[in-house]
Amino acid sequence: MIGPLRKKNSAACGMRRLALACAAAALAAFAAACGTDYFEIPIETPIQPKLDVSPFQRVLVYGFVAGGTDDVDANQETVRLLRSQLRTKSSLRVIDADVVPLIDVARDQSQGGSNEDSAGPREGGAPPRASSGNGGSDRGAQGVTLPATIKDEKDLEPYERLFANTAYWKRIGEEFQNPLIVTGTVLFMSRSTSGFVQRDQETFDNLGRRRVMPMRTYMERKGFVLRPKFVFIDGRTGATMYSESYREEILYNAQQNTPALSSYFELMDRLVPNFLSALSSQKIRGTRVLLK
């Protein structure tokens, strides 16, 4: 009686194994047909500021040495844009004052004139402070010939001596109660180019299946280049704390008519996060994919 019972149990086990194997195969086929499940998880990566601004309660976006195309007043537009961004995304109080044409300040200094008259407006747009009799002691660019117009980087270089004039910047700091001073240069130039450009071309075959093929096409394009340099100056000492340069470019078809001001703001949108990261901690938002 023992022999037939073992044989019957062995047959039952074999049937169970076959059923499990079939079930596993069916699950594998179902997973292959449906694909792998995944989830996109939003994440935020904090970026620490490049400057320690804890000694300051106020920030003064003073003005910029600007050049390039005459279609946009890069000095005025850059000051307004940065002040607007700092009001909403910085803990520092933004000082309201007239925008200073730094080109004129640099030229006055290069001609050997006193800087007292070019000390800039007081907070709220009040007239500048009267001369204190320092004479020309802070003529940082005295004797340097400056280009009459700024069309490219070479024309801009002689003007950068202005940012090394610590006596001038210290006096500006005293005028506005020792804030963090933001200044620098902005070059916004038009640009034209031609050559082969790789573009993706969408096609459909006889069965309606979509294909994207890379194509090389000769094109004439025009657009703009934006090259700002942000200089952060300690209003207590007049010394430069930090500076950083950027370059952004945008090109369109030659037949496309895009206003210069619109292109300027589009390029500045790319740079503003980098500017703000120097003053306050920022968060970069992204996603990570997790498989289920």
C-alpha cells in the first residue's frame, strides 16, 4: 500500500509545479506587454550663495557701463530688472535711486576731473552731495583714453578700471549707508551668422509610422549676444567682493523679425538665476525616475 501512495503524491507535486510554472510565465508575459511601471519624483537641490551678505541690510543696484546696439538701453533695463528680482527673491532691502550712467562717470575720471560731482544721486533721487574738497584723489582712470562708443569687448576693457577705484565706491557706500553695491558692465550686441545647421525633420512612411531624421541645412541667421559682468562691491570699504561674467546668445531665421528688447529679456531670463545665486540660496527643481 505504501508504493502506490508515494506514486500518487509524486504525480500531484508534478502537477502543482507545472501549474506554478504556467502562472509565472503568464505573469512575465503580462509584465512584458504592459511595460515597466515608473514614477517621476520632483526634487529640489539647494545651492549655497557665493557671497556672505549677512553684514548688509541693503543692496544698491547702482548702474552699469553698457554698450552694443542702440536699440536697447542696457544700463536702464538691467538696473530695473535686477532691482525687481531682488525685491521678491532676496532678504536685502533694495534702495530706490536714479540709475547712474557709469560711462559718464568713467569718462569724467579719465579726464582728470573731480569725482565729487559724479558721486550719484542720493536715495529717492535727491541731488548729489556737494563737493567735499577731496579734489582728484580718487581718479582711478585718470589719463586713460576711453572709446567714444562701446561696440565690442575691446571697447569695454578700458572702462573696467572704474571698478578698481575704491575711494569712489567707498564714498558711494557712505552716501547710501554702506550697502552692498551691485554694478558692472553689460554688452548687448546684434549678431549675424551663416552656415550648416542640423535640424530634426519629421516624416511618415506608407503605414503612417512617424520618423524623425536629422537634416543638415544651410541657413542665414541673425540675433543677439548678451555679455554681462556683475561686480559686487562692499560699500563699507569700496573693495570688490566678487565678480562674474556670463555670455548668452540667441539666433533666429534671417526672415524673422524679433524686437531687440524682447531678445534682451529672453537672454536675461537665463542669467537671472545665476545672478541671484551669488546673493541668496537658490533651489534647482528637477525630477528623478523611480522604477516600481
